[in-house]
Amino acid sequence: MGALIAGVLFLIIGFVVRVYPGILAGFNNLSQIDKERTVKNGLPLFAALLFNLMGVFCIISYPVSIWLEMPNLTSIVQVLVTLLGVVILVVVGNLKASRR
């Protein structure tokens, strides 16, 4: 059940980031020119897609764990999705924010 809650939370965060990119960490500290460049490079879209994908993986892990009769699978997937998502977001986000 926790995977469903986490999945829905990731989906909500993804939709909110797409509309309000200012909630991304460090976005408000950028100069106006850097903010425009970052939006032009697609950082808010990338972050929204990544959060939505993370949510979908968390939600899909719940019925898969029931089907495979492995109740621990949801917690494992939830932790892996979160860790990999954060690493990908930091690395690719930094590249998109600094690309001229």
C-alpha cells in the first residue's frame, strides 16, 4: 500500500513541477537569464517526466508484487526508484542547467 501512496505522490510532484518549476531545488537562486536558459533547455519538462515515470514504476510494482507473491518487492522497488531517480535528476539536471 505504501508503494501506491509513494507512486501517487511522485505523480503529483511531477505535475506540479511542470506547472511551477520554481519548486525545484536551486531554481530560485538562478539569475533570470539562467532561469530562462534552464527552461529553454527543458529541465522542468525532464523533471516532470522523471517524477511521473518514478510514480508509474512505484504503482506498477504493487500489482506485480501480488502477482509474483513477493510482498517485499514493493519496498525494494520504491527505494530503488527513489535513489535512482534522485541521482538521475541531479546529474542530468545539472547538465541541463549549465548547458549554454
